[in-house]
Amino acid sequence: MLDNPLADQQKLESPHKRSVYNAKKTPIRRPKYDKKTGELIDIGDGDIPGIQDLWERIDHLEHWIAILEKKIPPDETTTVIEVDSYRLY
């Protein structure tokens, strides 16, 4: 073990034991709005710096992917080019 610290490491660890090195992932929550009135119900994690810009960009990309997959029709201002599945990915 001193010559090669990675040798036989799997033999030392129990295969059924959970690793202690897994970090817990806390989900980042979006703000929730009332569907009827549009009022803010829960701010979520909207106070994280830069998170609003990230959510706007994600929404924009999801909208473009839906247009390219022909799930929704394009807007009047949108010029759509034909994209194969590889480029869409």
C-alpha cells in the first residue's frame, strides 16, 4: 500500500457501504408565482447573485430547442434554420 496508494483500495472498501465522500446536493429553487394573479408566493433562491440571469438564459435556450424540435411554432421575429439532430444536441 505504501508503494502504490491506489492499489487494492477497492478490496479495503466494502462494496455495500455508502461512500462518506459523497457531498449532498442542495437543489436551487426558482421563485413560485400564483398562476391566477401572478403574485410572488415563494422567493426561492432568487437572492443568489447572477441566478436570475442564469434562469433567463436557460428559459431562452429551452424556447429555442422547442422551436428547433418543432414543438412550438416560431415567432414572427425569429428566423429558424434547419438543424440536424447532431447540431441540435
